[in-house]
Amino acid sequence: MFESLSERLERSFKILKGEGKITEINVAETLKDVRKALLEADVNYKTAKLFTETVKEKAMGQDVLNSLKPSQLMVKIVHDELTELMGGSAAEIKLTSNPTVVLMSGLQGSGKTTFSGKLANMLKSKKGKNPLLAACDVYRPAAIEQLKVLGAQINVPVYSDLTSKDPVRIALDAVQHAKNNHYDLVIIDTAGRLAVDELMMNEIANIKKAINPDEIIFVVDAMTGQDAVNTAKEFNDRLDFDGVVLTKLDGDTRGGAALSIRSVVNKPIKYVGTGEKMEAIDVFHPQRMADRILGMGDIVSLVERAQEQYDEEEAKRLQKKIAKNQFDFNDFMSQIQQIKKMGNLKDLASMIPGVGKALQNVDIDDNAFKDIEAIIHSMTPKERSHPEILNGSRRQRIAKGSGTSIQGVNKLIKQFDETRKMMHIVSQSKSPARLMSGMKKR
């Protein structure tokens, strides 16, 4: 995400490199380029103009610290202003009522139904909520069935009424059903349209009036850029929603919607969708997003995703096996599954400072583990538990069974052996000297 904008901003800052101090002339030249970069990223014109004027005001007259070059100081100012532009701090849904009622709104195709499932899944797993999904889209073919399929995937019930075509009545009945059956969260999926029209606005306004939701969320496709911002304004004028959700942010290389919406409608971006899986949802952190736009990575989010998959009991079991040099292919496969649950591989790699730029034109397939998994699945249970018995004939059989080559099998086993030895050495080492000694013996 934001690849194009990151690249352009980096080029803009190069204008200041080598300058001894910040002057009105070199700042004006840099910010002219920054404004072009923002407009090319499909940022709202007024937003881009105000942003560069604010940066200029803060940059002018500042003494450049001895430890900083002008370009570095400008990066810091731009970083701080980008953070402020996107909201300053994270803003999640307030879960104070019982049940908390969340009304989803947006255009058709924006991803409301899928995001309703993602939100229910996240609040269930991370906040301990007992959610109910309500199917109030009575127009789109298979909309109710889609929500039921998503609900089944995350083990969350769906309230629907196939006998009614009145979304207001269904929404009211869903809230009452939640109260009667001790659900503490109701997420109401509503119908969208291909364009903003009076009929749709009246309908969702009537639902809002009838159920008085705790939160109204506007869901928008980040890839639509300025159209997303314009639609957000129209919805907000009518509904006065509480926050925005940007879907398909992983496919948005420009970032115009993320940078413009807050300043245009003065409502926070609360969550972002970063993929198709039910776990592909993140709280929107403006500072972390500014880090990523300026190529600084996002280590905090990477660590948080890793911690979500961390199993303390499993970690203790693995630690014992590694100490005894008994780490096997079953354990290896388990680790691969945990990495895959963390999300898109290129997105994960881009969170490491400096790596995002290096991977800009590299295509990392989410099926990167496919051959490894096929090879391990082609092993017998005994072979997975005892890698040392994998002789030549067994390797030939595994290569045929997995549809890979004998070279691929040999390469995986060699890498596995080296990894296991290194893990064992590290587990036995209590000092850097012992660790280096163990590595030299190899």
C-alpha cells in the first residue's frame, strides 16, 4: 500500500539533501513536489494545499539541529503532519452498551458484508464479545446467504427473516432477539446501491431512527480514491456517522482516501481491511501509517500480529523439544501455519524498516509455502517425527508424491537440518561466547 506516494515523497526530500539550512526557496521547491505527490496519490486538492501550507509554516524559521540534515528535519515535520492529517490517534468502536448496536453503511461493492463478518470475528476473539450478525440487505441476491456463510466460518450466528422485505422491521427484531438471548453486540449489515440515491438514504436513515445505534460505520473501498471521499461526505451529511472503514487498503498503492477522508468529513478512520481472510482487519493507527508511507516500516504492528498467534503452552513444548534436539517436521509445519495466519507475506515484510522499498517491484506469492507444505504432507508420520531416517529412496518417493523435484526435497531437508542445529545451539547457550563456540564447531 502507498507505494507510489512513498516513492514520490522520497524523491521530494532529495531536493533538500546537501543544503546547509532550510530556506524559503528550498522549502518551497520541496513542498511544490510534495503537493504534486499528494495530488497524484488522489488526495483531495484542498487537503493537499492546506497540508503543504502547514508544513511550510512549521519548517520555516526552525534552526536545523546539529545532528539533523534539512531533509531529515523535513521528514519529521511531514511525518507529524501526516499523522495529524489521518486523525492523530487510533479510534476504535465504543463497546459501552449491552447490547452495543453497530450499523454498517456504504455503497454496493464496498465490502460491507465481508467487513461485518471480520468485525464480529475481531471483537469476539480480541474483546471477548458475544456477537450477533443481522442480515438487513433484502435486495441483493444471495446477500443473506453470504452473511450466513461468513457467520458459519467464524462461528457467529446470523439473524434473518426471509418472510420480510422490510429492513427496518428486521433490524428492530434483530436487536430484540439479541436482548432476549444475551448477545452483547449486534452488527447490522444493510443494503448498498451502485450510486448514492434518495431511496437508499431514506431507508438507512429510517433504520438509524428506529434502532438508535451506538455506532454508525461508513464502509468504503480505498481503491476508489476521491470518489470514496465524495461518497463519505454525502453519507455523513445524511447519517452523521461515527467512523470510517477502508476496505481493500492492501491493493491501494496511492492512498488518497486514507489521507483525505478525515480532513473532509472530520470523522476518524477506525479500521482497515487488508485482505480477503476473516483475520485481515486492523485498527487504523495514524502514526504507524505515516511511518509506512515514509518508508519507516511498522514494527509495532508486526509484533502485535505475532503475539496474536503466540501460544504460550505451545512455545514451552517447542522449547523443550529444541533443547533436546527433537524439533521435527510436525513442529516446522506448525510454525508455517502460524506465520500464514499473520497475513499477506509482502505486507508483513513491508512492516520491517527498509524492506518495503526493496520489495516494491517484487511479487511475493501468498502460496510461497505451497511446495514446502506439499513435501511435508508427502512424508509418513514416522518420517515427519524422525527426519534422520530420510534416505535416498524415501526422498525419491516424497518428491514424486509432492509433485516437486528431488533437488527441492534435498534443499528443504538441508535447510531444516541447519535450522534445527542452530536452534539447538542457541537453546544451549547462556552466553555469546558459548554461542560463537558452538557455531565454530559446525
